Amino acid sequence: MRFEPLDETERRQVHEAALAILEEAGLQIDPASPVAARLRDLDFRIAADGRLLLPRARVEAAIARAPRVVRLGGRDASRVLSLDGARTFVTTDGCGNRTVDLETGAVRTSTLADIAASARLTDALDAYHVYWNMVSAQDVPIAGRVAREFLEASRNTTKHVQMIDVGKPEEARALVRMAAALGETEAAFGPPVSMLISVVSPLRLDPLGLESALAFADAGLPVVCTSMPIASVTAPATAAGSLLIAHAEVMGFAAVLQLLAPGCPVLYCSFPAFADARSGMVSYRDPRRSWACAAAVQMGRMTTLPVFVSTEIASLMMRPDLVCSGGMLETSTLLSFEQLVLDDETHRDWRIAAAAPSIDADSLAVDLIRQVGPGGHFLAQKHTGRRIREFMVHRYAGESAREDARREARRLIETHLVPPIPDRAAALLDRIVEDPARA
């Protein structure tokens, strides 16, 4: 399938405007932060209000240092991902704080056990390649929560784990130590964890989040540089304006990381959204969002960084490196295990819908059409028997779909076997979790 939300002239127009914004309006950072001091050492001027102006030449030179291919590792060598533009991989969605209880159907506060169950279920489902931390464990003290969440996820999946709630540098440093422990004991192949950190739209870098990202960058762990603008609230009230501010924010964030940790692996990530005109709340139902996600892939490709966007058929048609969707309800705040199963099948359908079908002699079947002729049918043809195997049979359909998916989720969580973390690595991880604040 062929689709182009922006032509070459429009892509260049947005890109040039984003570079101008970074040069003239800049990004805001904490002028008293360690990051600001490091940037001053590189001859950047930071105003008293924290405004950091980024000349376009330095932005472009910094981003050019970033690797064009990023590997996402895990505990199974066969599941290591290479984000090289050749195919699209899928993460689960997150990060919420409530869960639909699998047994009672009641909505309750999320727990560490929910992370274990959702990671194990993700490990069993083929559509997902990355476990994106789906909920925050509200039954674990905030101090040390992130380390425990990563450990619980790693125990229950051999796929790559992406953390999205690392808000403090000490949390990031604990994850760096845990990743190093897995690597040193040969319990993981490639970086077993990455971090998603978002710019605070419009144009503000969160001080602690930036320090957390730099802890990962300095250790060579992938950082997903993210923008989540809301059109009419934290971005202009147009799809184009939202696309522009996201492009500027992601490029600026990635450039800062490359200036301070040259060659660190970074991803370009844009999650555009629109406000509901009545309430001002985020609306994922706005029809312009599909175009915005697809256009974001095009803008990300201009940086040559690996690209991560929200799952839409339109964005899948643009072949991003990574998309996220699966298992979350109510604007990605509520975990549903049966929804994770249903979305596994949906992702299969969307991949087929977005793919370009082959046009060749066998698919056109000209001779077969001549043979069957007017008024005939194709049901008894050998060609049909061979090619109909490509047709999708939906396992979850009708009134029983959600209950069937709930039963399947329960079955997989109870029976799916995940190889344990080797003893030596497990002992090291346990010690780090017990004392996550140790430098």
C-alpha cells in the first residue's frame, strides 16, 4: 500500500521550521542543573530563565553522531531486535495505574503482580516484540519501585523491556547497574533495557528526566527521545503545528544527548494527540491523529534515527521501526489482560492491511481467470486451496470474544514457561534492588 502524508517540499518545510525554533526559541532547562554546567563547558549560553538556544549547525552535527541502527537486547538471543528500517516491531502500551482484575472483572489499583502477569502474557504472544512497562506497581514504595518493576518484568519475559516511568537519576543508575549485571553474567544479549523520556511540551526538558536519560546515554543504553504534544493545549491547534513542535522537541532532546554522550543510541519518538474540543482532555479518536502519526514517521526518517510512533494503519504503512499499542484502555491508564490478547490479533490484521500485496503472475492468476470464465467460481481450484491459506481466521469474534480472550489470557499466564534468570545474575539483581540508591 502506498501513502504519502507529506511530500518532499512539505517535509523540508517542517524540518527547516523546527531547526529555526530550536535556534531562535530554544529549549528550557534548569540553569542550575549539572546538565546546564556540562553544556556551558561546550560553549553553550543558557539564559537566566533556562532558555538554551541550539544553533542549527550544532543540532545537525550532533544528531549525525547518533548510530543509525539501534539494537534492543533481551534474555533470549533469538529475540534481539535490530532497528534498521527493515521491519516494524511492536511494543505493548502503558503506563497505567489501574488494572481490570482477571478473575473478578473489577477495576482496581495496579500491583507488582500485574507487571509479572502482563510481562508473562506478552512473552507468550507473538505480535509483541518489546514489553513496555504497562503499569506502575502501586503496592511497592516509591523508593526502589522502578528497580523492582524492571526485575519483575525481566523475570517474566525474555523480550526487551522498555521503562517509561524513570523520573529520577538514581532510578536510572540502578537500572544501569542491573543491565550491567545481566550483561556481565551473560544472562542478556545486547541492552536488555531502554528508557522512554518525554520532553515537557512546549519545549521544556524535565531536569530530572534529562539527568536520567544521560545516565542511560553515558552507559550506552538506548534512550527514546519522546514528544507528546496535545494540539490546542501544549501545541498549536492544528495537525501541522503539533507535528512541527514534536519534531523540534525530539531533535533538540536527541541533540543534547549526543552533545554530552556522543554516539549514544537514541530513538526518534513522536506521539501526537489532540484535545477534545468540549473537555480539553486528550482524545485518541480525533481523525487527524492517523495522519499525524504517519507524518511523524516521515519527519523521523529525515533525522535518519530509528523511528517509534503510535500504532495506526496509516503509520504502519510508513514502516516505522517501532510502534506501541496493546492491552490498555481509557487513554492508556487501565491495564486489561484480555485486551492484550485481543490486540495481539488486531496487530496481525493491521500488519496485513498496511502491507503492499505482491503483484505477480501467481497473484494476478490471469490464466486461471480465463479457465474459469464468465459465471464460474474459484472454490474448487487448486490455486484457491493454496492461496486461501493466507486468509486470516479470527479466533476472537462475536459476543463471546472478550470472554474467550479472558480465558486465553488466564491460560497463558498460568501455563506459559519463561526461562528463569540464571542464579548468579539473579543474586546480583536482588542485591541492587535491595539497595537501588547505591552509586
